[in-house]
Amino acid sequence: METNWTLEPIYKSTDDKSFLDDMSAFPKALEELNTWARQNLTGEFSPTVCEEYINRKNALEYYSTIGIYLQLGLSVNTSDARLSRLMDKYEGIAAASAEHEALFLQWLKGCTDLSFTENSDVLKEHAFFIREQAEFAQHTLDPDKELLISRLKTTGSTAWQKLWEQASSNAEVNYGGEVLNLSEVRALADNADKEVRKKAYEAELAAYPSFDTAAAFAMNGIKGEVISTSKMHGFESPLDEVLLQSRIDRDILDAMLSAVKESLPVFRRYFDKKAEVLGDKDGLDFYDIFAPINDASINYTLEEAKNAVLDAFYSFNEELGKFAEGEFEQKRLDLLPKKGKVGGAFSEAVHGRKQGRYLINFTGSFNDAVTVAHELGHGYHSHLLFENSFLNHDYPMPIAETASTLCENIFINHVIKNADEKQKIYILETDIQGAAQTLVDIYSRFLFEDKVFEQRKEGSLSVEELNEIMVDAQKQTYGHLACYHPYMWACKPHYYDADYNYYNFPYAFGILLSKGLYAKYLADPQNFMPMYNKMLAATGSMKLADVAKIADIDLYDKNFWLSGVKLIENDIDKLIKLLG
């Protein structure tokens, strides 16, 4: 089984003629659109000019494939100097997009009646895009200022992000005389041997001082830039900006987070029971959070994991199964950890080629197989949007974690059917463990980031201060543990991307929404998939409250979110009863 993805269907190489031609054509096409915008996006608003801008913008977005290709290459080889230079060049060119985008937004400010979107098929197709851009327009600076901000980012937050990626991916961890990378040592957190987990945890913490100062500088640089640009754009806080980008509002977020907060005592019962089973007398050790609760741990070879995921998907729906099988056959997954490869996992949609790519750091655990299902869920979501135009294919972060989490549920619920009693305890606990990460740990990350933004306004934060904020956030969410993880901020990539702030609450949003969707599948499996596909396909062109209405879900109702929590609580009660 091939463990490395192939990028050749995107471009054969950076020396390939098609790549070089596109790199050469991109700045010319971008300047042509900017010139056109300077000449036409002035004066009174015109529906005809608006339609032409949409057509030109859709055509220009073809070149986004270049950046995705380079980023994919760097994600598996962060030390590739040529790719890094080309990415710098691409980002320097792409920064000029801020000019025509800012001109369009400024121009839209002069349009008070948006009913013109009914004037043509193109305008109807992009009505949501136009209305959303009109909303963004209220937070837009003059084009020259937007262009300056975009260009400064390449040597500001983007450079800080690259520093963190280089430092974290190449950090060496001394584990009992053996040199591991962070992904490899963190993967030992679910080892059956307590001493292995403890040694891995201690070795991991001992490795962070080798790059924690660089990580802290990167964190401060990025968050400081975000605070400044958010304020310049007229937002009260970076969170308000994220909510607009996420297509939800504070009332939806508050309803969801309120349900998460109410769930904490439920999860603490689970943590206490796990501590009791594992013999942690002073409370659950942080390095035991992922520990198997019995000796029925399930491990997979890559081939076994692939087959298990495909079996689960096919049992749920043939369309989903065929999609996932095709992704494996087309060699679109990069599966194993290696030096220079970024940690974690992600899915990337290459809209210009109508295909996806999936980065996994597979080590053989049950959780790794769940991750494969999760990332393919992202891919299926993107797959349903490939027929949309570029301007209608992008969906916000909260809904992004819904399809992926539903695929986790599909996989886990399928595997548990054929498991023996000990394996059922293991799978049930693993599923609850995942829910705890998605609700409890994610909430701690939200509290951490919120506090960092608050304190960063007053000045830069030291390594010690960042560690203290992280531990305090973990205490608020996990409750009493025997030990915590002060460096969780230094190993999570989401903190280091200035374009994806608060990339934490979307996971909680996703798991609770997916629980509600799975309940609808159980109630009516025959009619679920057409509704589900329609819902996912609408995510590029609707507010999330309207997307949810397709499934007859009210996102403003805290009771809906609590219904998802209740399903998890039922599983926790089952587990505690089985454990005695």
C-alpha cells in the first residue's frame, strides 16, 4: 500500500512547464484584474460590472492551485528550501489580490439595494457571496491600506507561522536515548504501558525549551498583528471578526458554549472513573488521558485501517464508500510520520483540480484509524462543492468539522457492532475520550486563546505566562488532575495561523451538530443522504443557521446543543456501569 501521496495530478514538479507557465501567468492575470478594478469599480454601482467582476474573480482563482500545491509539498518536507522560496514568491504575488478585493468591497458600500442579484443567472448564483461581501464591506479599509496590510503579512504573521512550523517539526525529543520528533513522542500517549506514557510525557515537556522562546515570539507576533488588524477593521475583538467569517453570531456561539460548560461535570465523572481504574490516586494524570482503559486495545496495520474505514463507510452509504475508496486508489493520502513532516492531520481541497489531499501521521492506533475517517469526511464535504464556482465553494470553520465528525461516528458505531465485550468497553471509552477532547480540551483551548488575546493587548507574553494561562484553562475545564500540560500552546498549529483565529470552538460545534445529524440518520436512514448532501452542498452559499434549517435544526436553541451532550452522557453512564 502506498503511504506517500502523489501531487503529480496537480503539477508534475516545480520544473514542469505547466507549473512554470502558471507561475509566470499568475502575476500578469492578477495585475490585469487589478487594473480593470481600478478602472471599473468606481462611481455608481452597476449590476453589469458586478457580474463581470464575479466572472473575472472566478477565473483568477484558478491560480490558487499553485499555493495549495506548494503548501502540500512543504507540509511533508518543511526543510525544502526551493519550495519555501517559491512559496514566498507566490505569497508575495498573491498579496496583490487585496487591491481588487478592497476596491470591490469599497464599491459595494455604495449599493444599498441588493435586489439586483435577481438580474441574471450569474448574479443569482452568487447572491449570497454578494450579500456577504456587502457585510464585510462595512469592515473594509481604503484599498491602499488593505494592500499594505496584505503585503506586510508576508513578513509578519506568515513569517512567524513558518518559524513555528520549522521549529516544531524539526524539534528533537530524547526518549530514553532514542531521538524522536514531537509527533512520534506524542503518539505514545495511548500506549498501554503507564511508564511509557509517563516517560513520553516527561520527554515531550523537556523538549519544548529547545524552541519555546521561538514559539512564544511567533505567538506574540501573530496575535499582536491580529489584534491590530481586527481593530483597524472596526471589530470590537478578533472573536467578533471570526464570528462574521464563521457565518454565525454571538447568540449561536453562546448557546453552544453554554451547553459545553454544562457538560463539564459529566466529563469529570468520566475522568474520576478513569483515574480510579488506572490507579491514579491523586486524580487523573494528564499523560493518562489517552490511556487504554483495559487490555483490549485495537491496533491496525495501514491496510487494516483502510479496510475498516471503507467497510464502515460502505455500510452507511455506498456513495460515501465509493468516494473514500477512490481517494485511496488515487494515492491522495500521506500517511506516516517522518522527519520534516508537520504534525497532526489535515484535509486540503484542490478545487482547481477537483480533488483532495489528506495528511495523516498514522502510528497504528485505533485513534489513528478514526483520524483517517475524520479527514476523509472533510474530503467528502469538499467533493460535494467541487461543482460550485470558486466563489461558492468555501465554507466556514464551524461547519467544516461537522462532516468529518459524522464520519468518525460512522466508523466507531460500525466497529463496535462486531466487537467483543472488552473491545466494546475499549471502543466506547475511546469514543468518549474523543468527545472529551472535542468538548473539554477544545474549550480549554478557547479559554486559553481568549485570555491570550486579552492580555496581548497590554504587551508580549513570556513562555512562563503562556504556560500559566494554559494550565489555568485546563483547570477550569478538566477540573482537578494530578498534572497538566503547560506547553499545549506550543504544539497546536491553529494558534499560529493569523487567518484562522479561534480554530477551537468549531470542533465542539461539529461534534454536537454531527450527533444531531446521526440521530436523524437512525430515525430515517433511507432519506438521510439526500438531505445531508443538500445540506453540505449549501455550506458555501448560506449562513449556518439557514444550512441547519435544511435538517430542521435550530442553532439558537441551547436545548438542541444539550441533546448532543445528552447522547455523550448516556455513553458515559454505560461505560461507568460496565466498569463497575
